[in-house]
Amino acid sequence: MNGSKGQTSPKWGSTTKLVVALAFLTVIALLLTFYHTIVGPLVLALLISYLFHPLADKLSKHLHMPWGLSVNLIYIIFVAILLFLVISGGVFLINQMQSLITFIQATIKDLPTLLNNYAVQKYTIGPFTLDMTTLDVSAVVNQILSAAQSMVGQIGSVLGSIASSTAVVLGWIFFVVMISYFVLSESKGAPEYLSSFDLPGYELDLQQIEKHLARIWSAFLRGQLIVTGINVFLYSCLLGGLGVQYFYVLAVVAGFARFIPYLGAWISWTTFGLVAYFQGNTLFGLDPIHYVLLVLITSIVLDSIMD
């Protein structure tokens, strides 16, 4: 920065740069620590504005309407859909969540007895006999119990926080919708900020890179959301048809588990199996093991088709 004529501010040395960089990172870390609850909703709001940006752009260009009017039209429809979903399925979903939490807590207590019972029996498959009593399966059982308790406990804590604070969830939904609306309305979408980076001599290359990356990211994100929605619908039909309890919540878990590569499917299948085994009543009067196999096989087939 230039001061009075003939005077310039001294250049920063390496020590000054290091101190400033560390101070900046410290401030960012403190902000993330104290305001970590707001980071997720802000990211979600930016994603929503990003997803709606191409639609608003097409409406504005093809229908020759002002940008603000196209954004208002999109959000009126979006809010109407949200209200319909909350009114029609919100209470049912919350009730299923609360029931599922209670069911999971009871299931956790029965898991050690179940696994120990299977670990002391003999299994005959054709000419082969597997004697579990000759194998030291205690370590495996303990690992399975630890993993299952950790995973189901995390799912239960998440569902519990959602189900026990409906007003807070509705407040965050309102916050996310309003932030995304103002971002899209006032700045014409978050993607416009990405084109401000300038590197002399490479402007055309940067524009092409930005264009292709935006297209790839948009295709992935929109495609993933579409697949998630289809997955929730299909799993609701499948699990409901098979008579699995809490099928709607389990379908939502399966849908959003697709965002977790590889591990998400196993989380879904494990949850399905536990609920199917311990729920008591089964389809066609099947015994619990065969009922679990039926639920798991159909779920794996459905996931394979979706993949």
C-alpha cells in the first residue's frame, strides 16, 4: 500500500507472514469451534442456492422475466412442497423415529445373548458340520457387539436429537431456506463468486476448467439427490410390503446412506437385519432367521439395481 509520496510500506518478511498465517488460521479455528452449529446449515443453504441457480437462470432467460421474479417463483413452489411434506408426513416420521429409538435401545440389550446362543451351536450344511463350540469366537462376538453398539448408538442419538426437537428442526429449515433465498436473489447464485479468480494469460483455460467442473459437480449432486429420493420411495414400498416395522425411517436412512460410499450400504443392511430379527412378527409366519435373509437379499438386490 502506498502512503505519502516516495514512501511505501515495508514488505513482510517470512516471520511476519508465518505469524499472520497462524493468527488467521487460529481465528478461523475459533470461529468454527464457537459457531460450529451454524456451519452445516450455511453449507446446505449455499448448496440449495447452487442447485436452484440453473433453474432460475433458465426461467429468467427463456421467459424473459426479471431475476428476482424467477427466484421468487422457484421459492414459492419450494416452500409449498416443504409445507406439504411437513404437514403430510412430518408427524408420522417423528413418531416412527421415537419408536425406532426405543426399539434400538431394547435391541442393544438383547444382542449379547443372541450372539452367544449362536456361538455354542452346531450347524449342518449338506455333508458339512460346523461346530461353533470348537472355535474361539468370543473375540469376534465382542468386536461385532462393539461395532453394532457404536453404529446403532450413533444412529439412535441422531434420530433422537431430531425427534426430540421438532421446533428446532423447523427453525433450522426456515433459516436454511431464507439464507439460500437471499444468496440466490441478491448474488444470482454462489457460482458467480467462483469466476473472480484471475490468472493473467490463463483466463480462457480457467473459464473452461470452471465450466467443466461446474457441469460435473452439478450432474453428480443433482443425480445423487434424485437417486436418494428414488431410493427412499422404493425402500418405503419394499420394507413396507415385507412388513418391516419403522419402514419409513429405515427408508430415509437407506436413502441418505448412499452418500457414504461402500459403508453406507452396510449400515442400512445391518439396521434392516436388526429390526427384522427383533420385531417379533414376520411375513408369512417365517422364523426370524429366514425373515432376516428375505429382507437382506431383497435389499441387496434393490441396491444392486440402483447401482
